[in-house]
Amino acid sequence: MRNILTADVVVIGGGIVGAAIARELSKYNLAITLTEKAPDLSTGTTKANSGILHAGFDPEPDSVKGLTNARGNFLYHQLEDELGLEIRWTGSLVVAKTGDETAVLEELYARGAQNGVPGLALLAGDEIFRREPNLAKDIKTALYAPTAGVISPFTAAVAFAECAAQNGARILLNCEVKGFDMESGRLSAVNTNQGQIRTRYAVNAAGLDAGEVSGLAGDRSFTITPRRGEYLVFDRAATKNLVNSVVFPIPGQYGKGVLAASTYNGECFIGPNAENAADSADTATTGKGLDFVVQTARNIIPDLPLSSVITQFSGLRAISDTDDFVVRNSAVTRGLVQAAGMQSPGLTAAPAVAEMVVGFLREAGLNPAGKSGFNGRLP
């Protein structure tokens, strides 16, 4: 096999999670290689999601999501300046129309307090419409989270990776993992289409491919199902102030529901729906799916200016069979750390998951020294 390289840690996957992990690892005296099978970074789930930095009131406190969401949000408030991230701290609302829905808001408020989310408040009546005057008039109560925001996911992933690279990480594009070599149950090499990378540690942050990558290492302890979400984006000039923040309905079985939000650069969008997809490359939009998005979004904002739609798109989320993030040491392959199933709020949680991954690498035997010359700021 040509092009034999060496690394202390190989990070597999160049989305927001893999890039954040590479940056976190570049704080240490380690040789880091980040592999991405596509020609560029963040071309999978990262490029086509809601771009929301969630406050952290939704996940169950004992879940990995609950442990990393609010922490990740806090870290983004620090990283915004260091990495020049494009973020608007808009805050978010979850809105309710009935007494039963208000009871759900009260549960989310209590959960958020357990998760350490600051500044949560339950609003009623005019307090809601002063923030969002175009909401449906039968909305009675809302949960306000001031720490939520919207970000450009693609540029955030690139910024994490650029920072990792300026601190010595190697980034290999068009580099697809084909298998692993083992010695007595321990990882000894990652084999790719560009050659072999000899290493004793790897992090599986391969997004929609994470289940397959794990299987190549003999670990089939979880599965990944692609779940498609479709969106509509409105012209900025025509929908100015249509929605000022991020507005959620009461969460449902398949996530946070069809929302309305202002993007990081001021456009408005609605979506997503949630449908499991058979093909992990199927990012087509459908008339049925977009109609569902429109009809459901009208429960929040009745007067949607559909003549001002400028584009539609869909993205796929990587849903694990645990319905939680899979962040742990492999029980099968020593030296392999899983960072999989990164559905919502994976974008928000990414820097906190990166911290957690370092902890699991330590448990696996890696004992890196801090890098005195680490530069966490991009020029």
C-alpha cells in the first residue's frame, strides 16, 4: 500500500464534529491527521442543517446530548471571537397554544435548569408578541432561551479545521477509510484509498458513514439511519422581520419539529420535516415534504410569503439506534473512540463532544502533554 503515513490520532470525518475534535486535539503535542472522503470539508450533514446553536433545554439530563449541549453553546460564545465565527445570538422561543402544551414548556424549563441553561424564562401574552409580532395570535405561552443563536455551519467547520491545521494537524481530502489493521485487538493502522496511516488511536466522526466505519473495525454495536429534513428559504428583503429569532413548536416524536428562524445573514427559513431515508445520499426535496413543512409552519406563522421563496434544500441527519449521541470507547477495538449519531443538537454540542473525546482517548491509554505554543485564534 502506497503513501504510508504515521499519526498519533486519526480523526475520521471532516464535518463540524470531526473538525472540532481535530482542533481540540491540536492543543496537545500530538501528530493529528483528519481524513475526509469528500473533496471538501463539511459537505455532508454539516452543510445542510438548521444552523441553530441550541440553548440546551431539550435533551434529557442523563443523555450525552444533555451533557454536551449547554456546554457546547457556552464554548461557542468563547469561540466566536477566537475563530471569527458568523453567529447571531437571536435567542429562541418554544411556543404553546393549549394548557397541555404549556405543561410541556414547564417540563422543558425544569430540564433546562438541570442542564445548566442560563436565563430561561416562561413568557405569556404581550411579552411573546413584542419579540415576535407575526406569530399566530392563539399562542398563549412561550419558553424563552436567550443563549440560542444561528450560525453558518460550513464556515464554522472550516474555521475549526483551519485552526487545527495552523497548530500542526494534517488534513487529507478525498481520503476514504477502507479498513483497519489490528494487533491483539488494538488498532495499529487506518487504511485509506490514499494509503495507510499507522496509528494506535482513531476517532470515528464519519457522520452518516459512522456505522459502516465502525463495522470495518469489527464494532457493530450501533447503527445509523439517515433522516431527511426539507427546508424553504425566503428572500431577505421580502421577509424582513418576519421572524427575529428561532421559533419552535412543541417538540414531537422525531425531534424539535418544523420551526421558523432567521439565518445568520438575515434570511428567514422554515423546516425541517423528518423522514427516514433508505439512501444516505438522497438529499432530494419532495412536493409532499415541502407541503408538510409549509402547512406545519403556518401553525406558528400563519402569513407565510410563499411567493418570496428563493430556494429549497434538504439535508440528512445521522440517527443512531440509541437516539442519542454515541460518544464512547469502542468495546471491541482498543484505540477506537466513537463520535457518532450526531443529530441535533450535534452542531451545538461539537466543541463539548471534542472535549469528551479527549477524555475517552486518555481512558484508552493516550496521555498527551499540552502544547505550549497552541494558537487558538485565526488571523
